[in-house]
Amino acid sequence: MSTLWKQRYAQRTQRMTSSIIRELLKFTTQPDIISFAGGLPGPDLFPVEEVKEAAEAVLETKGRIALQYSTTEGYPPLREMIVRHMARYGIVVDIDNVLITSGSQQALDLIGKILVNPGDKLLMENPTYLGALQAFTMYGAEFATVPADDDGMVTSQLEDALRAGPKFIYALPNFQNPTGVTMPLERRQELIRISDHYGIPIIEDDPYGQLRYEGEHIKPLVVIDAECLECEHNGKYTGNVIYLSTFSKTLAPGLRMAWIVAPKDVINKFVQAKQGTDLQCSTFDQMVAYEVGRGGFIDRHVHRIREVYGHRRNVMLAALEKAFPDASLGVRWTRPQGGLFLWATTPDWLDTAELLKDAVKEKVAFVPGAPFFPGGGGHNTMRLNFSNARDEQIEEGIERLGRTVMRRVEAHKVQ
Amino acid sequence: MSTLWKQRYAQRTQRMTSSIIRELLKFTTQPDIISFAGGLPGPDLFPVEEVKEAAEAVLETKGRIALQYSTTEGYPPLREMIVRHMARYGIVVDIDNVLITSGSQQALDLIGKILVNPGDKLLMENPTYLGALQAFTMYGAEFATVPADDDGMVTSQLEDALRAGPKFIYALPNFQNPTGVTMPLERRQELIRISDHYGIPIIEDDPYGQLRYEGEHIKPLVVIDAECLECEHNGKYTGNVIYLSTFSKTLAPGLRMAWIVAPKDVINKFVQAKQGTDLQCSTFDQMVAYEVGRGGFIDRHVHRIREVYGHRRNVMLAALEKAFPDASLGVRWTRPQGGLFLWATTPDWLDTAELLKDAVKEKVAFVPGAPFFPGGGGHNTMRLNFSNARDEQIEEGIERLGRTVMRRVEAHKVQ
């Protein structure tokens, strides 16, 4: 009988490709594989005890509220806490600018829902976050791209790319997923200048902004936009940039707590869209997230995360040096200042999707880079996650990866 | 700057009307208004202590799993529990037929996403659930309708309605939202017969099925379809009916836990769509729901809910008799065998949207019926919720409603 449904699938299902990331996440559950494929935070850092105390306190004092329906916008004290939290980073908004979403993935879906008509062009970095491509594609988006280098989006090529007439620019300035690279201040300013000049608004996706392991904090686009010298906003939110962030990396992804910052009338549209999508996020999880965070715990906890992930990044960088000592081989990698990912490039002739098959036999996994490139290319790239493995696993896994690559290199020489 | 976004809204936002239900839910927060408008379960029945113990147990024993990402399909033990639970109601499926969703609203959204092309006709009861109309409308659905009476969908008019060439039939056979009416077995069999004959599949939405206060349980459509005499399924799921249910009414809506039953290949499409939508439901809430339910607590708890809601229904029915003693007035109401809602009809000339303005002044609220009618009509109808008020509130609220209606009637006589 299921053919009865199959012949009824909407056209947009043809755009749903079985996600490579999803297929690969299956490897992470095999205990003997060392996986750098996921984007998972290290569970050893989850504040289990704090969440337990918070859940108890919420159910003890406000149980009947926590288990009831609540407003689509989100739990007001949580939204207020987010407003205060962002103010410390220079993002000056009020509660009506904030909508709670079920992870940043839902923010991306709602953006697709209220902004994307079939055939609309969106301007993406090449490469960019796969989840955004998936979400926007479902609404019929097409992609124009601007190249990225070790400093992120190449803003000198932005005006060229704008000729495609994009509806908005989607950018991840901090420790980008997948490449781990960060846009310097000058490029951010240039991006805002061009965005303002041509009147093309920006979606700034910032899941990792707080996870910086070296160098100085760089202002987010939303702050640079608010501080522009020619305008009279005096640091107040202009509405030009829709800003996304999340507790998935600073608290726990299992609670699915993230938020969108947008102008009030755009928030109203998001709220209407979210109402038809899932009514609201879990009241309980929102109250637990607030209870954990309200005393400043998350800020303190972030220090610990930075320390551990920064160390793991160092371990991976050292392991890569050891596994690929010969620079003439042409294997290169980024040195991310923060975030969860490192990005490696192999020689041109080496297709990392093919390489993965060998790697899995060698019991190590990564994400091949090509699917992250809406503008094509990247067949010789891969994403390596360093947040969710112990030191010795990172060392062993990178050694296995080194062996796998070297075997291909030897075979290539013979040909 | 927000005009920059406004001029970029997708065309589908024009179909988003500010929800009347949502606007009305605002009344429920005013303490002096007695609201029959929401669809809220009674918070006095929430198993706060059981959820507290479950949350503690989950975080104590599996905290690092509960706070981590997990699979899009949902927490396997919860899906297995749902399979066992449904088997007791004659729905014989396996875990691969079950996807966990963030409330039934997300199930409706995912159905829209994978099945509805702009302009597709969907066959709905007139009236039907507003949330389904909202979800499907976002994907460009148009609606064909079949009338409903005090026994639900009038199946004798179904073949006529099928001439519109609908993609599927959406039905709520048990204690329908908004009318509270229930389809008798004969109509259900007739619906399945016609669906099979014409090859038009069915979405069966069953959030209230367990909340029956009088009369005998009637088999859901999905079971009748599996038991059809001519076919060889022997009670095994045919895939013809996609079945939706939820823990929102039997456990707690704040956890946003519901599920879809569908053929495996359709579940795969739902999973791909959900991945781009929000990745997964809260791992923590899924594990808490499983922990609360695994020892059979939900089944026991449902007995208590039935008792209390059944009583509240009786109180509302008695209050209506008292408030509208004169049958010649033309105010009628349904006697629901279960669920959360009762449906009242006023004289033809009385527009309940207008009446609501008076009612709010009188400090009582309900939902005017017209928005529930995709095929038009219903201007003299209203939905009354009886699950979320104490006896004396129900009595006082219905008395106020009676006064409000009578004032209109007097004014009408004068004209």
C-alpha cells in the first residue's frame, strides 16, 4: 500500500538527498570506529549535575507550568536571560526581538519558510554549513556563492556575487562549520558596508562564537552593523542582520535550545510560521535551560569547555603534524581559533569520498568536504571534529587517517 | 531596516493569517476571565511527581546520553514502548513504522512538507482541526470538504467529494476537534471501503482516542483497514492509513511528545524532512517520557484523567441545560463521548465572532467556530473546552455565556 503514498510525494522531496552526514553519523555508534565525522560536543563536559538540580527545582516549584502548553515565542525569563547574555557581547536588543527555536536547525527552517520562494537565490560562502543548504533547499532555494579562503568569505569578490540578485547573504563568521576559519574584523566591516550599500540583508549564524581558544574576540556582524558610523543607531540593533545562536554547544544539544534575533515584525512572522510547525518548544526544557543558566553558570562553564576543546584542538594539530610530516605531499589543514572543526585538504587527485571507504576499513571516519560546496568543488577536502574524542583517540585516529592517505599516495605513485 | 526583510517575505506568508486561536489564548492568561477557548489539559492532572522521579532517574543513570544529540527517528526504547502500547489497541506495526515528532503539530507540518504541492486538494471534514488547516496551507494546499453531522464525517457524501481529486483524506474519528463528535463503526467502515476502492489514502489524527468517558471503544481507521476481509493483511498494518497520536493529552503537552505511524519508506521521507526541520526532538524529554511510561504508568493515569474530564463534561452539560432551558431558543450543543471539547450552535442570525466581544466583557471566552470550516459556514457555532476548569468555574462561565447570549437574543427581538 505504501506505493499509494509514494506516487503522492511532493515535488520538493526530490530535492531531499539522503544526507551524507546522517549516514556517517551511523559510524559513530560503532564502538571500534574512531569518528571525527559528527559535530558532537564532548559528553564528558555536559553539566549533568546542574541540569539534574535545575530539573528538580523546576518540577518542585513550577511543575504544572513546566508540563503545560506555553507561548510560541518562548519562556519569557529565558528570552530575558538571552537578551542580557547577548548585551554583554554588544548585541543590544529586547525580548520582542528574540524567538526560542528547537535548535538552530529550526531557525534555518523557519527562515526558509518565511523568506524563500522557489527559485530565490541565496548568497552562501563556498563551502558553507550543510544543514543550512538542506533547510533552504526544501523551500526551493538556489544558491549563488562567494569563495572562502583561510580568512573566510572573500569579501573582495562579494560585489561580483551580488549580481545574482540574492535575497540575503548567509554567513558564519566565527570558526565556520565546516572549515573552522574565522573572518577578520576588516572583512566583517567590508561585508557590512557592501550589505548596507546594496540593501541586501544578512543571516549571521553564530553557534560557536563563545568557543574561542586563541586570539581576541571579534565583534559579530550584528554589532558592527549597529555601530556603523554613518547611521544613528548608536549601537542599537538595526534589524539588517538576523542573528542565530544556540545553547547546543555551551550547555547541551539534547535539550534543543536555540534562538533567533530579528526585527519585531519579522519575529511575528517567525512566530506565525512556528505555530503551524510545532506550536512551541518544550516548556520543560526551556525552564530547565533558564534554571541552569540564570545564576551565570553557562558563562563559567564555557571557560571549562574552552580549556578542554582548545586542548583537543592542539592534540589534533600535533597528531596531524606527526601523521603528515612531509609538506611536499600536499596535505594541508586549518588552524581554527575556536569551534569544533578542523578542515583538511588533500592533493587534488585524491577524492575524499573515495578515501572514506578506505578509512572506514581502517576504523576511522571523517566527513568528505564536497557536499558543503553549493558552488561545486572540494572533492579533496574533509571536515575533522575534535571536540568529541579523548586525547589518545585523537592521536590514534589521526595516525589511522595518515596510514589511509599514505596508502593511496603510494598507489597513486605506482600508476 | 526591517522593511528590508518585509519586502523579501515569501509568498506563502500571505497565507499566514494571524491565528484567532492564538489571539484568544491570550485571554487565558487574564486571571479574571473564565476561558473555554484553549485546548489545554487540566494541569491539576499532570503527573509532576512521576516526571520528577523520571527526570532524576534519566540524569542519574544516562545523563550524558540524555543531553547529547540522538537520531532523528527518535529514542528507540520510546518507539518500542509506543509500538507495544498501540498493539493493545489493535495497531500492529514495528519500530520502523514510528517516528517521534514534536507534538502532533509537527507531524502535520511534516505531512505538508513531503506530500503537499501548491494547489493540491486535500479532503477535510467541514469543520476540522484548525492546526491542520494552518500546517497544510503553508505548503499551498487547497481544501475540498465533506460535511459533518453529529456522527462526524457524512460518508454518504464522500464519493461526491472525491471528485475534487484529493491527495488524501484527513479525518479525526474520535471526539473530533472542534466538534467533539465521534464517527460510529459503520461510517468508519464505509470510509475505509471508499478509500480502498478509489485508492485515496487517509491521515487519521487521533490525539484523544484514549479519553473516552462513555460508550464502547470503536476501532480506529488504521485497524479497520488492516482487518478488511478481502485483503490478506490479517490485521497487519497495510500502510494505507498514516496514523497520528500524542502524549500531550495523556501525559503532558509541555514535553511536546507525539508520533507518526506510516509505511517504512514514507517514514524515511519524514525522517529526511525532519532532519532539515529540527534534526530531532529533545533527547531528554524523549527519555523522560519513556521513563514515566515504561512501567505502565500512562495507562493507569489515563483512568484518572477519564474520570476527571468525564465529570467536567457532565458539569458543563448540566450548566448548559441550566443556562439555556428554552429549547425553542435554538441553542444546541453536542454530547461528546470523550476528548476535550463540546460544540455549541446558536441561532442562524447570531455571529459568534461578534458574540465573543460581548462575552469577553462578561469575562468569559470561547472559540468562534467559523475558522474551523475550510468549506465555509459555521458563523453561528463555537467550541467550548471543558478539561481545563474547575467545576465552579465551568458553572459560572456557562452562566455568563448564557447571559451574554440572552442579551443578544433580547436585542434581536426588539429589532
